[in-house]
Amino acid sequence: MARRITTLTVARREQLSPSLVRVVFGDPGFGEFEPNDFTDAYVKLLLGDSEAPTMRTYTVRSVDPDRREIAIDFVVHGDEGVAGPWAARAEAGEQLSMLGPGGAYRPRSDADWHLLAGDESAIPAISAAVEALDSDAVARVYIEIEDAAHEVPIDHGPKVDVIWVHRAGADGTGEAGESPLSRAVLAGDWLPGQVHAFVHGEAQTVMHVIRPYIRRTRGVGAEWASISGYWRRGRNEESFRAWKRDLAVAEQ
Ligand SMILES: Cc1cc2nc3c(=O)[nH]c(=O)nc-3n(C[C@H](O)[C@H](O)[C@H](O)COP(=O)(O)OP(=O)(O)OC[C@H]3O[C@@H](n4cnc5c(N)ncnc54)[C@H](O)[C@@H]3O)c2cc1C
């Protein structure tokens, strides 16, 4: 990831759904931001004390070079944490520094079909990917949210099926990692031909249930699969990073 630091200014905040808030950033500072071509482009936000900032990772939902703005969509998940509560109250004129962008995925046009899955935290990256698909691309898109009031519009072509998976008051990820999202993906269509998969969200369900299904049960090679946790229930980002390191060591 580019180690470059950009400081942008909040232009406005928009409520996209009860759980998703968009913060639009712009000048002064836009000219310092160097976009990349990945649909999962992400930045590390530097929040709080400038001497010892708290770092949080977020997807760049969109870059508008004409308006000189970038948009980041934040899940508002209660009063816990740093970034979620900051976004819920962000005001025009506030400044925020960020590192990046990094990124690793863009839907491949040589795939026969696309599987995209995630929870609210992946809505920005999934939306950007769906918008980047060829007009005749075939895709199955699974997004776990609380209920229908949390759905957000996603522009998509005629062969893209967006399936909103509602938790409807049920807990998200269980002890073994199963979740409404994993149940929907495992029960869903598996189409013929080469898939390109993009799966991100709560780490236990993504890494312990959906990843083994795609990589082992369905035999999808690593070069056709972008799969990782974006957050982990019960852990803040610092202790989630430690969990990811431990998992990587255990898997070696
Ligand atoms: C590459 C990448 C891209 C990401 N893109 C986005 C994005 O575009 N939008 C986005 O909202 N998130 C995104 N995330 C996830 C985000 O970084 C985490 O959710 C992060 O933990 C939020 O920080 P926080 O300060 O709000 O909460 P933290 O201080 O990290 O955690 C506090 C508590 O809140 C819980 N928590 C954290 N996130 C969630 C959540 N989404 N839902 C429910 N509970 C939660 C934690 O388990 C913990 O108990 C991305 C993560 C990665 C790695």
C-alpha cells in the first residue's frame, strides 16, 4: 500500500441507511490523493490524537475527479469503537488524514461468472465491483444486513442477481462461524465455468465457513478468489489484526 499520507476535509455527511453513513471528503487536500484502479481500494484513516493516532481501514467507495471528492461509507455499529462513532457525527470542515490507497481486487472480465458476498462493511467494495462489471457479466451477490430498511441501491446489469440476506433480529456469526450470510452462500447457485469470488466481512464466517467452501469444496484457485475478514465480532481493529496474524501462522 502507498505509504503516502493525504489530509482531506469533510465536505458533507449523508445517511444511506440506518446502519450506513457516507462521509464525502474534498478540498483542501484532494489533489494529494492518488486513486488506483482496484474496486476494493482502501485507506488507513488516522483518527484521534495526532501524536498517537488510531488507525482504521476503510474502502474508498468512489472518487469524483470533477467534483474533487472521495466518498467513504461507514457502518455505524453503536457507540463502541473509534471510526464508526466518528463518522456518525462527522461535520463539514473537519480534517482527516489517511494512508494509501492500497487495493488488490477488480472483477476479471475473463471469468465466466462472479460471486460477491459480504456484510454491511463490504457494501462499499461490493457496490464498486458490481458497477465495474461488464454490462453482460453474470454475478450472484449476497449481502447480509439487518432487514429490508438497510438495503441500499446498487446499479447492476441484467445478469446480476443481488440477494439481500436479512438477519431479522437473529445474531450474526455463531461460535463455529456460521451466519445468515454463510448459509445463503452455501445454499446458493453454483454456476458452471470459472468463478471470480470476492468475499469479505465478519472474519469468522468469512474465514472459517465461506472460504473453505469456496477454496476446498468448490476447488477455486487462489488467483480467482479474494477472501478475507474485514472485522471480527468482539474485537477492535488492533486485536483483530493480532487474530489475523495468529491465523496466518497457524495455517503455514
Ligand atoms: C480492507 C478493509 C476495508 C474495509 N472497508 C470498510 C468500509 O468501507 N466500511 C466499513 O464500515 N468498514 C470497513 N472495514 C471494516 C472496518 O475496518 C472495521 O469494522 C473497524 O473495526 C471499524 O472500526 P471502529 O473504530 O468503528 O470499531 P473498532 O474499535 O475496531 O471495534 C469496536 C467494536 O465494534 C465491533 N465492530 C467493528 N466493526 C463492526 C461492524 N462493521 N459491525 C458490527 N460491529 C463492528 C468490534 O467487533 C468491536 O467489538 C474494512 C476493513 C478492511 C480490512
